[in-house]
Amino acid sequence: MLNRYCKQGRGCLGPVSLVIFAVIWRITPVVPHPQCLDFKPPFQPPEELTFCVMYKNFGCCDSAKDRELMDKFYRIMDNFDYYGYAKCAGYVQDIICQECSPFAAHLYDAEDSSTPVKTLPGLCGDYCSEFWLKCRSTITLLTGDLQLEELEQDRDRFCQYLQLGDPDYCYPHLLVNEQLTRNLGRVTANSEGCLQLCLEEVANGLRNPLAMVHANDGTHRFFIAEQVGLVWTYLPDRSRLAKPFLNISAVVLTSPWEGDERGFLGLVLHPYFKFNGKLYVYYSVEVDFEEKIRISEFRISASDMNAVDHSSERIILEVDEPSSNHNGGQLLFADDGYLYIFTGDGGMAGDPFGKFGNSQNKSALLGKVLRIDVDNNDRGPLYTIPPDNPFIHEPQARPEVYAYGVRNMWRCSVDRGDPITREGKGRIFCGDVGQNKYEEVDIIEKGKNYGWRAKEGFSCYDKKLCANSSLDDVLPIYAYPHKMGKSVTGGYVYRGCEYPNMNGMYIFGDFMSGRLMILQENKRTRQWDYNEICMGTGQTCMFPGLINNYYQYIISFAEDEAGELYFMSTGVPSATSYSGVVYKLVDPSRRAPPRKCHYDPLPVKVKSRLINFVPKEKLVVESLPNKRPKAKATKAPVRHPPRATEAPQPATPDWLEEFMQILRNQQETTTATPTTTKPAKSRKGSREKGRQGRRRKGHRQLESAIQNGTLRLVNKEGMHNQGRVEIYIQNEWGTVCDDLWNIKAAAVVCRQLGFLYVVRASKKAQFGEGKHLRILLDDVQCEGYEDSLLDCKHSEIGIHNCDHQEDAGVICGNEEYGEY
């Protein structure tokens, strides 16, 4: 129909109008926003369309919808004789088929799900006039809109009614609008090549969420772990169970200080969890005043499929930690069925342990990828060594070692493989946090040396080790300098169903800079091409439920049972900040065909109260500046001996020192920071600010981001569940006077901090006097159900008739759920 129309010279733009059109585009360029009438992105039909063939390759109709529209067409045209059919059939077909246009929501003026959908698409003025002159008798048959029927006899009013607020999308001009049709169906990139994706909020109010795993049992539940040692169950509708899935917060070693890398660090469910109910956790612990990392096995409760039997813990492995940082923390089961454990190098800076460091020492378990067999361990040893582990015949090597030379791998994943060809299946990707200069991404292979501390990324770190001809190390697939970010967070290769464009993309991030990044393997060169992700601007993310901003401290990535991809981040690296959010990555340019990705979750027997999910994040509509110096990253070069020109620089502070200095600057008046957990797996550190199109939340000072009413417990022993109550009000921390202080007020405190019970409301400065702070609250009277002490009755802020000898405190607990 468009070709006929253009040949007649009535619809194509002439030379003058083309010039004007080009000028308009230079001033106000269109940002394409493909969207269907169900308010979702368009798709590639799985079967070829036979009626609306102009959209057979990409649009908003599958074959069923195509047949439905064809039936409608014949019902209308049955009312006409041969002459009427010949004159109007093309117009009717064109108009009906706009429901299949990839811009259908715009054509029907229905970008907003709350706006009534028009019954006819928006038509360009000249086309509308011709349609009205030739075929206005079809209007009442095409639509049930009474207002349109009333306008049937008035061409100007009729065409004005069909005029769109955004004329760029009117039919048929949009078909030849290169700004709209260029790269249609591909992931949108901005002028700097940054790929624009969107997000969907999945969970919120979490304290440093650092792991999310699914049950792989058909229920599509997922479990989210907080660094304090709590794991929560979420159902497919995103409601959360009030009762924790696992709570070992009493034994997890953490401290009140930001920057502490210890805590609950890893969680994985056995591949046959559905049948054996086994899961494995990785956490920091103190044993006889010695710090260790512990890998333990638990079993699911026999009476509740959503709770762990805490008495079932069996310690699989413990490793002494010489320092409090570089604790590793990843657990995963690979395709071979074995449990992989990723340990850090032991901490400090430069792996200073022994002649060559822990990482190059195969007799040490630190700085390694370990592989063990935990099947059939109900009797006999808790684990055995796989017979093909690479170093089992080396007398000086630990048989558990699978690969070595790693510094502090933070977040690894197993590639599910291409959904059709299975290409890539079983590859293990890891992000390895760097020292002074580079972050890297590795693919783990049996028996390989990943270079640390001889090398950092592709660069020499230790001059002598780097020059050693026997190093025989594996280069990373990608490395980037610290001007781009200082603490990599490993991600996943996307293999989900919903967003075909993302298939094969390895998506990862950086904790400190907040960058989201993509690597894609170039099949021709076998190298990995880099792209950056930025949040969609303009209308890109204007779909129901989507947002285009996130908190910048990227802690971890995850995939659900269906293979869709998520990441976790937080806005404030503080244990008492419930600013942790889980986001789902969404491609707004293309989705899978309807019903292709549908699944029916198996029912879940729930014995706990459900907490419904309430999203809090909002779409940012205005465009943000995309100005940031582009930093060159490093691809894997052709293999050649590295230049050993640089000696190690131990005097250069690593990210932890920088991070701690930033926190000291931001919290000069605070002597004790919020209890438990470190900042979002604080192996990451201070955050780089400027960021292209990221729309990160939390571009602000740490203190100013803490909400009024935030609480912390302070005590000399560092106990996470008890201490002096300190509250944040109007940009300062202060204490609470114990006048009228009782168990109801203490209950509000404990619940706000995530505990299930209050053990005691303490008075008379039992946990010491907070003399360095002002007394901010006095005469607090609570009913026990309030969300914050500020919701209780109290005297005016800062007004009191007591001194610090009456500082209030609490002791909280979780006894019913197995807190030791």
C-alpha cells in the first residue's frame, strides 16, 4: 500500500519537505521506542505471517493474531462489491495491520497503560485525507468509536482526531523514517556506543544482599542472602516469607566497621536439592580467637520446605585467614557435579605470605579454585577428591586444588550454553579483583595458573616472578584499568528466554565505579569485545514496571530458574541501611514471542506469614548528561612474554585503604558504625562518581544518604545483636535516654534491625556511655508495632532531662529459628 501511495505522489515527501525534515531532525532527533499494544517490546514472529506481511520479520503479532486480523478484514470487506473491494481493500488492510507494527502503542496513542487505546491508528494528514475521500464508508466497520462515527462526514475533524501528539509515529511516514527504523529490534546504543537497557525492581529493603540462588525444583523460588548471615525465601510473585530460610547471624564473623570483608559470603544449593535437600554456605568465623573461612553443609527442614534445619550443619572445610580481607566467597556446582570453592589470597596487599605468596603456593588452600566431591558423604569422609583433579600426584600440592594464582575472585558463574546449539556450556567465568592497576575477567580451566602475584591483569606486578619462564600463566579474557573501576564483580552469560538479543552476552559490573559492562566473544577473532551498559534515556524504558536507575554499589549477579539475569546493589554501604535492591535486567528493544517463555511454577507449601512486594524505585524521565572520559580497557593480546619493567608498588594503597579513608572523611564524628556486615561485599571500595548514562542512585555523601530514624547498636565487644542504641536524626548520630524505656521500645529497635525477638531493654548505660554524641531522644513511649522510634511518642528532638549515664540499649535475638 505504501508503494502505491508514494508512486501517486500524494504521500512521499518532496525535495522541499525533505530539507525541512532533515533540519528538524538535526534539532530534535527522535528516540525510537518500539512498543506493542500489550505495553511490551515487539518480537520476531516464530511463524511467518501471511496477512500482515509487512511485519512478518519483526512486530507485535504472531500467527494467531495475524489470522484474527485477517478474519476481521474479510468481515469488513464482505460488505462491499467488487468496485468497493478494489478501491478500499488496501486501505483497510493497512489500517488493520498497524496493530502488528513494532510501534503499535504509539500509533494507537497508548504508550501509557492508563490511557484508553484508540480504535484506529494515527494517520498522517495527507494519507488520512485520501483514505477519507475514497473509503470513509469503512469507518463505521473499522471502529466502534461513536465519536469517530460522528466525525465521518467531516474530513478535517476526522483527520484531526486521528492526529498523533508525536507526528513522527504517524502511518505511513514512520515506515520511511530512518531515525525510527534504523537498528529496529537491536539493543539501542547511544552516541558513544553504550547499550541502553532497563531494569525491573524485584526485591528491596535488604542489607547488603550478596547472593541469590534458585531451588531448581520447578517452584521458581529464589533465596537471597544478606551478609549478616540471614537468607530469605522469595516466591515467584516476589512476596517474601517473614521467617528466614537460614539464620546463622550469631556465628558469622562481622564487625561494625565499613570495609570489613568478613561475613556470610556464599550460598549454593546442591544440583539435586529437590531430592536431597542439601545446601552449602561459605562464611567467616572465629574459632579460639583465630579467624577462619568455613564451608558448611546444611539440610532443609523435614517439616518446612522453606526453612533450613540449623542443627544439621556439618563443617566441610575450614581454612585459616591470616588477614581480615581477601576472603573469597564463591561456591558453585559445575556441570561435572563437583563443588567449586573460590578462596582469596589471605589478605593484606601484594600477597606477602611466603617466598612466592599463597596464590602461587599449591600447598596452600588460599588464592585457589578448589574442587571437591560432596556426594555420597552421609557416611565416611565429608568430601572426597575427584580422581581427575590436576595435582593429586604432586606430593607438595593440596589435592583439592583445581586452579591457582588467583587474588580474590568475587562472583563466578557457569555458562548454561546457547539454548539451541549448547555452545559455551560449562564454561566458568570469574571476576578477579585487582591490586593497584587492573581488574580482570577469567575463564577457569583445570590446572591453570592465573598469574597472581606475578601479574595483575596483563601487567607485571612482581618483577622477579613475572620474568620467571616457568610461570606459564593464563591471560584473562579481559582486563580494565582503575580509571574505569577498582573492584570487579563477576556476572553471568545471559542464556534466558525473554530477551533474545542478550543471548551470549557476559554481563558483569564494578562495585566501586558502579559500571555495568558486557563482553561478547567474537567468533572470528576468538577475542572478547567490550561494551558498556547504560540506563535507557528518553522513552527507552517507558514500559509499565520498568525503571532506568540503580544504586551504584554493585555487589553480585544472579540468574533465576528460567535463566533470566539479575544484579544486587546497595545505596549505602552500612549494615543498618536497608537500601539493598535486586534488579532484573530487561532489553526494551525486543522480547521473545508471546507464550514462548511461559511456565507454571509448582506450588509451594508456605508455613510463614507472607510479606507482599512493594516496588519503591521510579522511572527517571529527564535525560541525564552522558559526559565522561572514555577509558580504554584491555583485550587479550596475542600471547607474548610480558615486559618485566615494573616492580611491585606496595606503597600504593589498595582499594580498601582508599575506601576506609573516604569513610573516615565522611564520618569524622562517628566512632562506631552500624552493626554487622561490611559495605556490599566491601572488597569493592570507594566509588568512582561520574558515570555515563548510568542513572545511579546515591550520588551523595554516605552520611547524607542515611535516612532519619536509622539505628545502630554499639558495644565494646562488637556483638551484632546487642548494644547501646544510637539513632540518626537530621544529619547526626545520637543516643536515646532510658526515661520510660521499656520492652516495647526495644521491640521496635530489634525488629527494625532485622531480629525476631527482643531479649532485654537495657538501661543505665549498660553498654557504655556515648559521651561523644548528643542525646537526641528522651521519654520514648512505643506501642511495639511502630516502624521506627521516631514514630513513637517522644520529647522534642535534642531536648532531654538526663545524661549519658542513662543511655538506653537493647539485646535482640532469633532463638526460635536456630540462632546459636
